[in-house]
Amino acid sequence: MNPSGHESLLRALLDACLDAVLLFRPPDGRILDAGRVALGLAALTREELSRRTVLDLVSADGPEGRTALERALSSAAAFESPEGFYLAGRDGERIPIHLSIRMAEWAAKSPGVPPVEPGADSAVEGVPRSVGVLVARDLSPRRKAEQALRLALLKEEAMGRIRDRIISIRNRSDVLELREQWLAELRGLGIPVCRASIQLPVPQPGYFRSGGWFLEDESTYRDPIAAHPWVEEAWRTGKPVLVNRERLAREWPELEPEFQCVLEVPLPGGGSLGVNSLVPGAFDEAGIRTVQDFAGLISEGLRRAQDIEAVREQQRHLSNVLDSMAESVVVLSAQGRILTVNPATCAIWGYEEKELVGEPAQKLFGKELGILEGPGLEDLLRRGSVRNIETMFRSRDSRPIEALFSASVIPGEQGRPQGIVCVSYDASQRKRLEEQLRQSQKMEAIGRLAGGVAHDFNNLLTVIHGYCDLLLSELHDFDPARKPIEEIQKVGERAAVLTRHLLAFSRRQVVQPQVLDLNQVLAAAEAMLRRVTGEGIELVTRSEPGLWRVVADPGLIEQVVLNLVINSRDALTRGGTVTLSTSNLEVQQAEAHRLGRIEPGCYAVLDVSDTGCGMDAETLSHLFEPFFTTKERGRGTGLGLATVYGIIRQSGGQIAVDSEPGRGSTFRVYLPRATEEAAGPNAAGPDAAGPDTRPTPVKETLLLVEDEEVVRRMTRETLELKDFLVLEAADGEAALRIAREHAGPIHLLLTDVVMPGMNGRELVGRLAALRPGIKVIFVSGYPRDILGPEGSLPPGTEFLQKPVPRRTLLKKIRDLLGRPSLVEPL
């Protein structure tokens, strides 16, 4: 083989090697030839390489490596190093290599090998006897793979640390507090970030503004889309947006000039993560992917925080519902142990929550129920629920609790019971309300009976009073017959007082309300009350300045005060104190429920308290019943407090009692605050009748309408004795017929209220059209349902309560005929 053939074979061998191969001449290391890989790594031609030495191309990490390399070249010894050496590449690049050097000796008389000329130093002129072979294996791919693996491991560890923090997240603010950690983690992965921000769509809390982190705050919020156009681009496209310095300067001029780039990465759950860097080109493809992975963790943390906040809000809502429930709610485990209770449970049983949690259900429900232990519990878990079981529990102090009990099983995974919810309704209150309703219905029935009896009795008393007056008017002062008649009249007056009590109790007496100040009522009645209480009893009054005014009949309110003071006086068997006080009270909805039947609103309150013997629960339950009394026979009728109750209820108020044996009593009267400053007309009572001194009108015509014949006859005789012309009718239709047929004038209508067929109010309305200007006087025993709501008199209506004394009737007629008509068609 000729030299050129040898050269071609050598070149082919060098080019076929996968590693970089250099042939050099020892000891100076001058390069003789190189393979294709070596030429590529060094980025030189063979001619350029032939002017270089090994030391020109190969460098070491330190002086020790270079010394070792020089020694190997000079001594023509074998040398190998797996790391620490570099091959010079293009643009000054140092390519890490695995370096191996071997020496090759040519035989002088080898067949087919030309002899080597002494001093020959080129392949063209001849091959040296000793040739060095340098093999350099490029370690860059392995180094890159190792670096990538190392970065992947570091990245996984960093993300793991962040995941560990995410587990402890309780709200979205906690996500924001992770900022410094994940910024540090990004830097640790070689990504030169300096600042970061989270942009979230409104109304989620958490956004970036002027380099800071904020929770949602409407006063400082700035829409990130309007502030930074690339944010909108990232949200719209769902892809990362890399913003260079030129765009930053154009679209965000207020940003600090040292910032070189911003990477905006969309968050999977909505919004985006923005990271800033001071280094140009800080984000390569791997860095962008890493930031995207971190963005995924941020979204995971936000979702977790949102889920936790939603659960917490549901728990708060459920807790508020349970706290506001009046029913007892107890949650049990599937084994029947108490997990949680609501405040109503503690209030009903008298335990604190910490005394119940973890205890068996029997601590509350006892063993009598039998549903929450043993076979009963197993049956409940199988059935799923029980409803409205009437049962009896015992409180902590052994007080019986009547209850309606219900229970429902809470299903868990795969249908296994997770727990039991027990709801107990305290039926004691319901039974008390039912008893109060029955008592109220009984009182209403008694009231209707009392009103009816009083009405009929008043008709009889009217006749008795009338004929007594007629007889007395015909007897001189010293006639022996006067005394028996006067005694009959006195007894009739006492009977009339009794009927007024019955009407007050039944709430069927007429009230003539006006706007009152209770303080003034008490001041006017104080002297009388002191005479009533007598010696040995101290009467104390406390009036609140600025007391709200009320609408009530002043005479009836005085009667209420008098009856309550008398009741307190009788309770003070050994002397003591009776206190009258007034106050303003605004009753809220919750307090109204506690107080019972009192509606929410504003009330003027009158308290009558004593230091007497007090009352037990049994007495309190019957206190306002008519004819109920604790006094010995002959000392009381039992109508005093019944009358008080009727007057207060008819006035639109309420009365409550607080009393215990040995601790005295307090009667509290609630009267609604007046909404209109308008007083009603005051009807004249029996005391208004003065001496009959005015001249009697001659032949003025009166239309008398009364369904009771004996009352009608007695009234007609009384009026005719005073020279009135009396037209008499037994009902409304007859009265209208007389009004149409009578040719002369009719000056006054005197009519009963309650009559068969047409009542007195309807009669007045129809008669006003036939006889304009006619005067009207109503007379009745209980006109409440006829004259107006709650027995109130319409304006301009004159009324006399049966029985009517003769002088009172005649004075009312003369007064009314002497003034213009106040009656309009109804």
C-alpha cells in the first residue's frame, strides 16, 4: 500500500470514531491529524489544527490538571481523566470531556510500512516513529441530562414543600402569604425572578397593585385587565405571555426601568400569575414550564381555600341556625355518644356543653326512651328515623321535661350510618299554652254570660230605679214611706255597681277614651289612694318624666289603679309598702315572645308592687277569673281583678303578674303608646246630674224606643210627668213608621242599643234621613259590639249606662235639646 493509501485509511479510521480523536507528536504535543468529531467540536479545519498543540485545545480546571497533562505529553506516558478537562470550542466555549491519551510506536521494518525519515514531522513527509493519540469524549449531553435530572428533582422537592404548605391553608389570604416561599423556590431553580403578583377576577380577594399584595378592598382596587393589557391576553388565550422591556416601557411606563421582562401565566382556575425579572431573557422554555407548574399549585391552593371557606361558611350558617332554634338538637355518633349539642339543649336540661360532649345519649334522654341503646338503637339505625314520640325526660335537677322526640340517621359512605340527629321539642310550653287557651276560652264564655246577665239585670234595675224616683217625687220629706223606698234605691245602686263590674270583666261596657298621661292620673288619685290604704301601709309613687301618653278612659284607668291598690292593701296583713311606678318600654320581637301575649311596640307601663304575702302558682293561674278570691266569705266578690283584666284588655293593653309566696307581688299594666293626640268626647255619668232647677220644656216631642215593655212604660211615665210628648216604639221598624207618620216635629230620639231586628245604631242612621237635626241619646247595658270597636263611642254620640237615675236622664235631655245637633246620618 502506497503512502497515500495509508493516509486515506488513517483518515477514514479517525473520521469513523464517535469520540473526538487527535493525533499529536510528543513531546511538544503538536497536532498531526484529527477526526471529524474533533474538527466539529473545535470548529477548526485540519490546516488550522496543524498549527495548534494539544495544550492549545485542552484546558484543565486548575494548575494541577494542566501540570499533569504537560507531564503526560513530555514523558510520552499514558494518561486518562474522567473529568476536570475541557476542549476549546467555538466562541471560547469550554466543552467538558473525558480525556484519554495513549502513545503508538511504528515498527522500523514492518512489512508494507515505509521507513520513517529522521526528523520528519508531517504525514505527507512521513509518519513519526512515536505518535500520541488523544481521545476526548464530549460530556455535555450527559452533563445536560444530569443537570436536567437534578433540576427536575429540585423542582419536585420545591413543589413538594409548597404542597406541604398548601395542606395547612385555611383561607385565600394564606395563599398570598406563600409568595416569599415560592419566589425563593423559583430562584433556587435558577429562574431569576424578583417580584410576583396574582390577578384574580372580581370579586375574589387577592390582587396586585403598585408592587404590593392586597386583599379585596373596593377603595383601592384597580382592574388588572385595564392596568396591564397582557393580563387580558393571558386570560383570553389561556397561554403564557412573555413581555419584553420594549413592551413594558410602552404599556407600563410607571414600572421601574430596571425591570427587563414579565411573564404572565394563566391560572387553571381563573386569573393569572405574573412574575417580573431584572435579567433579560430570564425565562426560557423550561423556566416558563416551571412557572406554569407553580401556577397550578397556586390554583390548587386557591381552590382548597375557597372550598374550606365555603365549608366554614356552611358551618357558620348551620351553627347560627342551631343556635337560634328553640328546639333541642343533639348529634350522636353511630354508637350513641354525644358529639355536639345546641344552646337550647343546655338551656332545657341545665348542662353545659362540655359536660355532655363524649357522654352516652342516656345522660340526656335517660333509659326510659329505649331508642338510643341496645336493640332500640340497632332498630333506629336500620329504619333511618323516628318521628314525634311523646316522652318524658329529666333535667339535671330532676325536673320533668315533657317532650316530642324525633331522630334521623345521618348516612355515611356506602350507606353506613355516620351519626344520628336527635331533635326534642319541649312540649311543656305547648301544654301551658294549651291550658292558657282553654282558660281564655273559659273566661270568654264566662264573660259572654256575665255580659248577658248584666244587660238583663240592668233593665230590671232601670225599672226599680225609675219607679223609686217616681214614688219619691210624690212623697214629702217626712213621709214614713220614704225610708223603705230609699233603702230599695240604695240596694239597687249596689246592684248597679255589681253589674258594672260584670260589664268591665266581660269588656262590654262603654269606654270614652281620651289621650292620657298616667302620671297625671296617679297624681290626681293619690289622695284617695292614701285614704284607701289607711295607716300602717306606706304608699310610694315613682313617676318617670317624659312618660308616653296613652289612649284610655280616665275613669276606668282610675278604677284599675284603685282595684290594684286595694288588692295590694289586702295582701299586707301586717303593714308594708305599696309602690306605684310608671315607665316607658319598647318591646322588641324577642322580648315580646318571652313576655307572652304582648305584641312588639311602645308601651307606657304602670307597676303596682307590694311587700305582702305573695301568691303561689295555683293562685296565679286563677287570678283573673270572676268570683275567684282568697279572702274569707263576705270580704270580697272576686270581681276586682277580673274587672281590671277586662278594662285593660278593652283598652288594648295587657296585664302581667310576678309573684312568689313570701316575696310580694307586682302587677304590671302595659298600655300602648298613643299614636294620635285626639281625645274623645266624655259622656256624663250619674255624678253629673245636679239639682233639677231648670224650667221644664213644654210639650217637646221625644221618640222612645225600648224593646222591654216594663222599662219602656216606666221611662214614658217619667218623661210625661215633665210634660214631654212621648212617642213610644217597641223596635226600630215601629220607630221609623212613627217618624214617617207623625205630623209634628220630633226633637229627640231616646233609644235602646240592643233590640231584636234593627239595632239602635242602624235606627239612628235611617232616622237621620227622615228627621234631619234630630237629637239622639243611646241607652244600654252593653253596647260594645254595636256602638263601635272595643265599645268606643263614635264622636258626637250621647250615651247613658243603665240603670239611669231619673235626674240624670232629665238633665241629659234638657242639655241636649238646648244645643245644636251633633248627629249626622250614619
